[in-house]
Amino acid sequence: VDTSGIKTTMIRLTPMNKDAVNEFVSATLSLLPRITRPLANILHQRSKGSPIFVKQLMVEMSRQRYLYPSLTRRRWVWEVEKIRDMKIPESVATFILNSLNRLPSEVLSALCSLSCFGTTAGIELIEALGAEVQQDLVKHLDEAVAVSVLDKRNNSYYFVHDKLQEAAYSAMNPEDRRRTHFLYGLTLARIAARERDDKLILIASTQVNLGGPEFVADDDQAVQVAKLNLEAGKMAIKMSDFFSAYSFLEYGISYLPKGHWDTNYDLSLELFNKSASCALMNAEHKNLKFLLDQIMHNANCANDKFRAIMISITFKMWSGQIAEAIKMTTS
């Protein structure tokens, strides 16, 4: 436009502070500033004060009925908790995403750590992990909260948009990501054992498994991780979550070292028996046959084969093979 000779005026839209956002919201809703301040603070935090995005967020809030006119109160009202949990529009997320690379390296590193746990993680978990790995993760994540990359509420950190979690996660190369998952899993497993915190066992097992067997240092560590997955599987069974239990138990089997039936017989037998039970519940028939064959081939005595036989009889009953099931009970 400038080259065509048309006179123009450049207007720079700089971010608004909290007071300016409150004035805007107050004027838009025709309410006193003291009434709109809580809403304005949320809008400022979620939009980083961008005038365009403040308006976009208000439109989105209205569309989702989180901001609406009340006939009984004769004014605009809003749902604070729903607005806090609201997924921000893609354009706002992209705007914030572009600011990630301008963050200090320590803050970006902390965001990468948080992203390993998904879009949210408890502050207590992050504090414990940070203390163990000797990083002040909470301090740096609080800096990310200050620039609206994260929310901090209900004793947890939240990425304000899935795109931000994905960007932080992708900042690590795939091998480093898997290694980080594995190391975090081992770290949390130590904390769980020390603090006797069963809830951490499930998180630790998940992190280790996102790393995978390739990062196991030796046979002793392999057995340690197999036992961790066994404990996680047993906990999931108690919660009747047979899908998760089966996943943990199968991972546990994958970590067993070569010759495990000779060197870790009891652990192997329990992992295979429980995995077979979950395979039956999950209708994983092909793998069920493999698991039962392994038990029958490697079990040392009839007593150790008993559970596998009962699972096999149950499978035949459920699949309509009544005659074969009866024959097994009498043989």
C-alpha cells in the first residue's frame, strides 16, 4: 500500500495490561470494573493481553454459553471454572506457541519435562521429581504460568492448549524423549518405594514403558522394571481395569532377561499367569494361547500349571467348547 502512494498510518497493537483488559471488558459488558475484574484477570492470563484475542475469547465464551445475559440478574454473568477449563481457540494457541522459542532455556526445558506427563501433572509430582533430579522445575514452570503458557490450579499445572504440550514434547528428539521417559520412570519408582506411594507406581510404570527395553542397563535393572510392571498390573486388576493391567503385564514380560524361567522363575510364572488371566478377560485369544503354552512348557510342577489349566478350561467354556472343557476337568 505504501508504494502505491496512498497515505497510511501504522497502528501497533501492543499487549494490554490487566487494568486495560478490565476497562475493555467493563465497557463491553456495561458493568462496573470491580464486577468484571475476576473475568478480566482470566482473559488477560489466557490471551497474554492481546486486544484481538481478548475479543476472540469473549466471543468463544459466549458461543459456549460460559458468558451469557441473565434475565433474573439483568446483567451479563459468567461461569468462572468453565472458562478456566475452556480450550482456547487455535489462533490464540498459535500466537502463544510462537512465543515458546523466546522463553529462557531453563523454562523451555521444564516445559519439556512437564510435557512427558501429557497436558497436565500435579504440582506435588513435579516437586518430587525436581528434587530427585536436582532441577527447580516448579520455579521454571511458574515462569511459564506468568507468560500464559501454563495454567496453575487445583494443585496442578495445565498446558493452556494441546498444541503447546505437543510443541514442548516435540522440542526433544525421539530418542531423548524415550530416554527421559525411562529415567523419569525409574526416578518415580524410587520415590514410590521410599514413600510407599502406590499411586506413583502406575505413573512410574507408564513412564518407563514409554521409554522401552532398549534403555535397560543390565539384567538386574530389567528384573527391577519387570517387577515394577507386575505391581502396576496387580493394582490395575484390583481396579478392574483389565486393559491397563494387560498392558503393564505384557510390558513386564518384555523386560524379562534371557533365560528368565531359570533365573527368575517365580517372577516369570506370576507375570505369565496374570497376563493370561487378563488376556482371557480382554479376548486376546491369540496371545492367550502363547502365554498358556509358555506356562505349561516351563512350569516345574503340576501345582504351578494349575492356574493355566483353569484359565484354559474357562476359555473353552466361554467359547462353547463344552465337551473339551469337561474332558480337561476329568483328565
